[in-house]
Amino acid sequence: RILEIRPGDAPSHWRKVEQVKAIVDKSMGFAQSGRKKEEDDAGMTCYLYIAKRRVVGLLVVKRIHRAYRLHEPPGANKPEKNKNT
């Protein structure tokens, strides 16, 4: 089954998300940031995949309000010419 935890849900649900997230972060080698937890969690929705009474998956979704185009090297968008013609 999949559980959705949204902003405003019970604090006990968010504590479980934080426990799972800490395990995942440590396994993946993510460093702890000096930022406040509230800044990072604002607008965040989490999905926990539960199988046999264990959390086996975690998806964290955060809406972004502004995106920036990545710098592309010159010529990256030019289509390749067919060498056979």
C-alpha cells in the first residue's frame, strides 16, 4: 500500500517520514545541510510504499516555483547532419 503524507498531516506521520529520510540520506551518502528543517520541508509531499508492515520505498515531491535553464555548450541543440547525404 502507498501512504501519502502532505503538509498539515499529523506530526507522528512527519516524524516517520523524517526517520525514513534520515536512513535513505545516510545510505546514499548525503551530507547534512545547515538549513532549518522548516525551510526544506515547506510544501513537501511524501509517499511511503509499505509492504509487509515495512517501509520499502520513499518518494519526496516538492513543488518548485521558479526554474532556471541550464547552461548548454555551444552547438548542443544543433541537429546532426546526416553524413550519407
